[in-house]
Amino acid sequence: MCDDRIHGNALPVTHKFLSMMLSVRRASVTTALHVLEGNGFIRSERGIVVIRNREAMEEFAHDAYGIPESEYRRLMTGLF
């Protein structure tokens, strides 16, 4: 969802920031990023997450992506 709101495919985020934003342990973020990286969806470097295959990542997310984004677009249409 962050990728929807930035230009380019590099997200300047740290594991600590992601853990605070998601209210999870930092170790859980690291584990999740390793899974995404292992599947070839992202490349994670110090302070940067680069989206490598967005379409495959959306498919992997199933219903966790798409419905909330459609509602966001509906609510924000015409505000900007």
C-alpha cells in the first residue's frame, strides 16, 4: 500500500519503522521481509525496500490487498 503512494519502487523504511507502524515485533518484520525476498517480490537493503515483482506480491497477498485500496480511492476521489 505504501508503494501506491510513492513514485518509483523504492520504499525508504526501516524494520523498526515497519514494526511500529504495524504494531508487531521487529523480528517479525525481518522474518516477513525474508519471506518476501525469498519469493523474489522485494529486495531489502539497509533502510530501503525495493519492490521487484508487484504483481506476484499482490497475488501472494490474496484478499489482504485490493479491497482496502479500492475503498481508499473511492473516498479520496476529488480531494487532491
